[in-house]
Amino acid sequence: MIKTPYLLFLGDAPDALAAKVAQGIKDWRPEFAVGQYRMEGCNADMGVPDMGLAEAKAAGVKTMVIGVANRGGFITDSWKEVLIAALNEGFDLASGLHNLLRDEPDLVAAAEANGCTLHDVRVPSVDYPIANGVKRKGKRCLAVGTDCSVGKMYTAMAMEGTMRERGMKATFRATGQTGILVTGGGVPLDAVIADFMAGSVEWLTPDNDDDHWDLIEGQGSLFHVSYSGVTMALVHGGQPDALILCHEPTRAHMRGLPDYQQPSLEDLRDTALHLAKVGNPACQVVGISVNTQHMSEADAVSYMAEVEARMGLPTVDPFRHGAERLVDALAAI
Amino acid sequence: MIKTPYLLFLGDAPDALAAKVAQGIKDWRPEFAVGQYRMEGCNADMGVPDMGLAEAKAAGVKTMVIGVANRGGFITDSWKEVLIAALNEGFDLASGLHNLLRDEPDLVAAAEANGCTLHDVRVPSVDYPIANGVKRKGKRCLAVGTDCSVGKMYTAMAMEGTMRERGMKATFRATGQTGILVTGGGVPLDAVIADFMAGSVEWLTPDNDDDHWDLIEGQGSLFHVSYSGVTMALVHGGQPDALILCHEPTRAHMRGLPDYQQPSLEDLRDTALHLAKVGNPACQVVGISVNTQHMSEADAVSYMAEVEARMGLPTVDPFRHGAERLVDALAAI
């Protein structure tokens, strides 16, 4: 686990979009976002206090999180200066950058000198077991998509937020780098070795209270030929009691695959449920999450009404209209 | 690729079972098995000439393959002596042992001194791409199982053998360590990083002649919760034109999973075909391979007749009765 709370390093982010990770922390774990560190030329602002390193230390910060993508794929000298100063202040560093902190000798040296940890969340740091399929206590919900990048993480995060507001026991379980940085822990599933994928998901969602829900972050799609194996490991390793179908209706083709079309929601429902029942015969499909960001309000509302009538399942865009009805559906099983 | 032909290192194999890899080479690629090297106490015999290292060199051997499992999981001093002598003779070494050749400093030093290569086939040696799903030329057949270890490799090997006898263009494509050592190349799929699994299968089965068949070695099972993600990557990365269903009828439960039962052949057929059609809409299920090793001849014959009548597909045990009818079915599509 990454120690919290965080100082959000925004570097010289050219715009808000480049600071997506920091924004995720601010949105979903505001209690972790004690302050932000901005360098000259930074055009992103998370709306949290700007802090120097000493000030952040005094405010209780434990880790500086690199909340911004780096241009050009390397860690610049100007960033390096701040990162080393942060280590000298005693902060751990956490990063989801492609180029790893651990591959920078000066950062490694400064971390060692100060007894600090470098977290590269793209790389697994645990020797995961092979899945044993043993039934676990507690409940699990998995978001599965007609395609990649259709809002599975957002859906699970929004559901966790709503459930916590209601006093339900709920934990978002991150399986990608952004989710890991936001919540401080998880499994970088796309970087796990094939034989251990399902085992890593079992590890991530262990026995829990009978009334506790894990909201497992989905990855890929059973219908996306590049990544379907990763999705399959979530469906079986996760032993979900509930599936949420996630869909983006305006895609011309599967993401990155011009010759492939998205499956119907009916096909996703039947295929995912059949496979999920191998691991958990009691699994149910409980709702549909539609990403309507490219639709007008009127189009979104009428599209979702049509889907809801056709499928007989609560159908919402949690970003537009909240996750309440999805949580109602979970609470009912 | 591992250079051929081979000298089969049998070490001090206590029995024939310990020399399974060497036996596979002898059975499926006899032309690679120029000779065997046996140490004192060896109780295995592949029926090929015993050779010393110099003699093997003179016979044209390029690689010494460790054809035997090591007791205790470490490379003993007595083995080491032979392995170093082989490197000094100019042979490459190839191994599927859990403990890697490359982790033994004296083997690394001897390999470097002699310009030889150490092949640890459990570990990927290629940076595989992410799968792009582009339709490839040539044809592909994939064996899928109701469970793990039901005879998928044997089925594909036997079909390749029959096809070559008939003058058909056919290549067994190894996805596990034994198959890689037998054929000299392949992908150790269970050790590939999740994001690259399907891409590694695409890499393994590239464009080919229109009348060429890849016989892709299956792994795991879509119904085995520990390994289903690996199977899924084969189903999508392999773009199979034909599926062979593999089954072992006497299992009390799924391998290693006491609480899980095997699916029916009907369920395997429908589930695997539906998923395979995502990558190749023309895919067909063409036959059934039954592993009847734990059944009497009479029971085997009557069981297969019942399955064939029920499923309407040629149903054989290729070990008992040959792969002719499976190849007939492939040739017909």
C-alpha cells in the first residue's frame, strides 16, 4: 500500500487533461489530497492548497504522487530536482509513468539515503498465487464492458461513493494504474504474468464481512481480442455476485480495432453471465451503465429509456445522473 | 529458435516418466534426436544411440536439451559438470527446468566463453506486441478442453503428424515448455505478461500459405478458473478456423479444483465457438478428441460412439486410434 495522505505533483502540466491522475485522486479520495505542488508553466489546478515540500511535511503528507503524464516519455531534469528534494524531505514517491522511478539511479540513491520507497504502480510488487477458486466470504461486483474504456472504472468508483454515503460497506478494488494511485493499492493486472492473473484478483478481493461489497475495477472486454484474457481472469478470479454491463453507444468500432464491432448488450449479458457462473453460480446481471458523454441530454435520456425497457435492467449514466439506481440494484440482492 | 539437431540429456533419470521431454522429442521430432547422453544411474532409454560429447559433435548436434526433470529443483554438481563440458564442446543448452540456466553463474560464464546460447524456455525471450486482430492468411486449428491436461498437445501433435504424412502443409505451434523443446520454438504462454498474451499468439501464427494449417497447442480451459484467461487469449489471438474439443471423461472434478465440475461437451462447444467467432466469424467446431487412457478399449469405443451420435462430430482418441478422422474433418473445410 502507498502511504497516505498525498502531495499531488502537477509538474509543468500543460493542461488539466495531462493531470488526469491527480484529478482522479481529488474526485474520489479528496481526503488524500492535502495539497498540490506546481512548477513554473503549470496550467493545471486541482483546487487544493499549493504547498512547498516543508509545508506539505508539516501538513502530514507521506507520499508525493506524480499526478501528471510526462511529455516525451522521460523524467526531465527540472522534475528530477523536485523529486529528489521530496525524497530528502522524507516523502515516498508514487508514479504510474511508463519510465520507472526505479530505473533512475539518482532517485534510487536518494530514496535509499532517506529510507523512502519508490512505488512504480505499473509493475507488480507482489508474488501473486495461482488462483484456487475457493469460494470467498463477502460480496463482489464487477463491471464488464462491450469494449475497452467505456467507463468501467468510473462506474465502480461512483458506486463505491454512493454506497459509502449510504453507510454500506464498500471497497473499490483497483486493477489499473490510475485506480491504484487514487486508492493507494491494487493490482496492475495488465502487467501480471499470465498464470497468476486470476490469482492476483483473488488476492485483491479476499474474504470479507458478509455484507461487504468489493467493487472490482474492470479491464478490457470479453469481446476485445487484444485484452479479453485479462477480462476473463477478472470474471473468474473475481467470483462476482453481481455484474454491471458498461457501454458507450457512439463508437464506430472497437477501440483500436477498426474491423471489429461492439457486441450487443444482450450478447455481453449472456456471455459474461455464463462465464461468471462457472466461478459463482449465483451471479446475476443487475444493471447497465451507459457512458453518454458524446450524446445530448435528450438523446442520452431517450437512449437509456429504450435500453432499460428492452433489457429490463436499471440503466443509468452514473456521471450524468448518479449511481443511485445501480446501488439500489446491488442492495436488493 | 533452438538450433537442431539435439543430443538428449537424460542425466540420472530415475525412470522413463522423468524423461518426458526427451520422450516427446523422440516421439514427435525423431529427426532431431540424434543421440542421448546418460549418466550413471540413468534408468531411462529413448532407444537412440548413446553418445559422448565429441561423438555428438561429429554427428552434427547443435544443442544439448535437458530432457529430464531434476530432483529437488536444483542443478546438481554432477549435472553441472556435463553441462559445462557440453558448452565447452560448443553446444547450446536448452532447458524447461524451473530453476533457470541463466541463474547459474558458471553456466553463464562457460556459455559466454564459448559463444553459446542458454535457452530457458519457461521464460519469454521476445518482446511480444499487443494483438491487433488483423485477419491473417492461412488456416489455424486450436484444441480447446473441458479441463486442463486432457490431451490438447497430444491431439495437435498427432494431427500435425497425420497431415504431414498426407503431404498437407501443417505446423504444430507450441505454447508450452515441452512443445517448445520438442519443436525448437514457440511461446511460453503462461509466462507472458497479461497485456501481450493475445499478441504473442498472433506472433506465433503469422500469415501463411492459403492451404497451410497451424495446429495451435491449447492451454488451460475456458472453464478452469485458474487459467481461463490464458485460454481466452488463444481463442482470440489464434483466430482459429477450426476448433477441436478435448475431453477426459473419467475426471471426478476439474484439475486442482475439487469444488468444480467439468462442463459438458455441448457447453464447451457453444461457449468456445461463440467467443472464437469474435475473432473469426467463419470458425467451426470440427471434431472431438477424447483421452480414454483410463478406460478399457470396449468402454472407450462405446463412449466415443455415444458422443459422436449425440454431438454429430467425428470423435476419436488419437492416441488409441490415430488422428485420421480429425484430419479428414479439417481437410473438408
